[in-house]
Amino acid sequence: MNFMKGMYLIWPDYDYIDKAIDAGIDTLLVNLEINNNEEIEKIFKKYSSRVNCIPVRAWLGRDKIIPQEQRFFNGSVYYKHVQCPTNVEYIKSLLKQPLNLVNRYNCNTIGIDFEYYLADIKYYEEWENGHQCRCEQCKSLSEREQRVNNAELIRQELKGNKLYHLPVVNPYLWQIGEVWCNEFTYEDMYDYGKILKNTYKIKSEFNVTTDNVSGLWVEKFTAKDYLKALEKSIKSPANDGYWLYPQMRMSRNCYWRLEPESDWAKESLPDLPYQSLIDSIGSDSDPNFFIKLRELNDSIDELRNGLVYNIKSAIYKFFR
Ligand SMILES: [Zn+2]
């Protein structure tokens, strides 16, 4: 694949989306859970002819109450927030909106976020931990068979669209997906070893490989360090792309600016060490941020070439 330059959209701010696209961002990962329908339509209408627009559906989570007959049954409890792996109705219902979007806007990729988001169990993260559904439909199947079926049903219901999977390490999902949007580099610009450790495990045990695109959380870095981290990610042959994860530094209408007095804002703001707009004036920001981002993106071919890069790349291929 071409080196992907992605950006996740949550509380979209159109000025910042435009600046990012002008600076070379070529893929938008559009959150379907928090953005409202009107906003989602606007993003696809405005940008799907210019860049790769990918609707991203969260698969599990405390906010999803699953109908009784679609729930995971552990032998005594029907989990309210985890689906029965072989239930196709659940898969269909979650893919309805993203399929509708990609069909209408001629896109070809759907993102699925498999993080557990406080659901009853970390079903997709803990694929080695013995989570076997014991409902009527599943009870004759081993856990492995259930997981294979689950991935195959998802693949079928994607109707030929590509899958970008966030952010879990899971051989069954990697088998049906194109790109792993990882979060190991969210806060740490140097830790590519973690990525290779995981790709090596899945490759050696399951013979499955995937392209990898690294997420970098904007609020965790100063503007200067963020650009450094992006450069680092471009230079790493462990990566096939990067994705920006901005919550408030590229949005004037993010939750924390609109609802600063809410409990959630008060609780979560301390986790966001840098909060100013990324291109404002200040010690953490840089008014030339997007010019520098453009320069960085323009130099990708150069940065991913040369003797050292090519030797590293040949070695890394063994691990991924
Ligand atoms: Zn089941």
C-alpha cells in the first residue's frame, strides 16, 4: 500500500480538516458513534471525492444494549454488551449504516473498532482466554470455531468492502482485514518494538500478516514533539502509514471546549496534557504546524529510502 496519512474525526472542525488535507492527509477515519448523522453526511459529501473516507463503527461497548437473543451466553449469564459470535443479525445491524454510507458515496472501506469500551468482557483482545459462547446456536462449537465463524460472518457482511480494524491484536480479525490501525504509539513515539513483537507472534503462530498504520494521539505531545513523532513513524519500516488522533487540538467544537463544566470534562481533561489548538501561538503549539506537516508528507519517499532504511526494512519483514 502507499504510505497512509490518516486522521481520525471526532468532533470535526472543517477548518482543521481542510488544513490537514491541504497538508497531505489522504484518509479520514470517521467516527460513527459520537458524530451525529447530519455531521457524518456532511463529511462524506464534502470529502469523499477528495480523500479516502472510512466510516468507523465501534463493535462493542457499555453504550450498546444488545437484544437478548443476540447476546453472548457464558453458561449462566447473557452479557448485555457482548454479542454472540455466530449471530449474524448483530453483525448486520452494526454494518447497516457504514454499508449505506460507502454505497452512496462510492467508497470501498469500512473501519471497525473492536476495543471493548467497558463491555462485559474484552472479547476481541482476549482471544486466548477462553471466552466460549454457550448459547443454543454455539454450544456445539469450540471457541476457535466460534471465532473463525465470527470473522467469516463479518467478512461476508462487509459485502466486498475492505476492512480496516482498530486497534486490537487478533489473528481472526487480521485474517479478514487489510490494515491494522494500532494504538501502541498513541503516546510513545519510540516504541515500534511492541508492534513488531505482536506482528511476529501472529505471523509465526497463525501465518497471518497485516499492514500496520500507527495512531498518534495529538493531545499527548507538544506540536514540536508531535512532528518529531510523525517523522519517526514515517522512517520506521514497521509502519505502512500513520493516523492522527486529535480530540481537541484540531477542533474548536470538541466536547471539552463546549462542556467544560461537565463531569466527564473535569474527569478526562487531566489526561490531555496539551490542550491548545495545535497551530496557535504558545510554547506547546506552532503557527506553522500545517506547513511543517506538508513538508514532512512531501518528503515521505525520501525518508523511506536509502541504504539504512532498506536494510532495516528487509530485517523487519521477518517480523511482520
Ligand atoms: Zn452464541
